[in-house]
Amino acid sequence: MTGEWIGYVAAAMTTLSFVPQAVRTLRTRDTSGISLWMYVVFTVGVCCWFFYGVVLMSWPMIVSNLVTLGLSGAILAMKLRYR
């Protein structure tokens, strides 16, 4: 098993762990338990990881952070809209 496969497994697990929260928030539109500043910092951080993956041409980093960026961006947008 190469280091890249470990990256794919880690990327899949961390991205998939985020999906239940995103789905719940999108369905209920309830963002009262979510910290605005945590999601701002988290989303900016994921964006940085995405671009770092692009610089390295690391597909596990690119794909997982692109998906996570979409999910966290959607939650952040809902937090800003429904607060």
C-alpha cells in the first residue's frame, strides 16, 4: 500500500464524516447549534487545503477538500441566511 492510498482512505473518511451534519443542516435548516466563526475559519481552512492540494497535484487532497468545501460552504451560507 502506497502513501497515496493512505491519503485516499483518510480523505474519504474525513469527508464522509462531514456528510451527516451537512445533510441534517440542509434538511432542517436549523443552524442554531453551529458557531458562525467556527464555520468561517473552517471553510477558509478547507479552501487553503484545496489549493495546497492543487499545488502538490495531490488528488486525494483536491477531491476531498473540494467536496468538503462545497458542504461547509453550503452550511456557512445557511448559517448566514437563517441566523
